[in-house]
Amino acid sequence: MRLPDLAGRRALITGTADGIGRATAAAFIEQGAEVWGIDVRPATFAGAYHHLTCDLGDAAAIAACIAELASRTGHLDHLVNVAGIDPK
């Protein structure tokens, strides 16, 4: 996936441990974005990646995660919500 130059931009991407979320995070990082990833499983990437563990099926956990994110970042430029459930 080719994205425009995202240098200096900050993105929150859900579902970054696997699949589409992981590929999206990698593409954003490749284009220079600082990525904050949310998933129930840890994820690591080379580059400007920060992981927050959160069960996106739990409203209280989401609220706590977003509060932590807000206190650590101050703002976001992009939100990509691709988390899903794999029924395997």
C-alpha cells in the first residue's frame, strides 16, 4: 500500500497484532508516521511504534486506553479502526 508522506503525523490503529491492522501499521510507519497500536496481543515493529494492550470488546478498557493515549500524545492525526475477531 502506498500512502502519502506521513512524516510528523500520529496515527492510532486498532488490531495491529495481525492481518489488516498489522499491514496498515507497517504502511503508516514506512511513510513516516508515529503509530500507536491497540490490540489484545502485543505487536512490535521497527520504527516509531507504541503498543497499548486493550480488549476492544470492553468499553471500560477502551475508555482507560484512550485516556492513557491522550495523556501520552496530546493529539492524533489519523484513526484507522480495523480490529476484528477471528473465529478460528
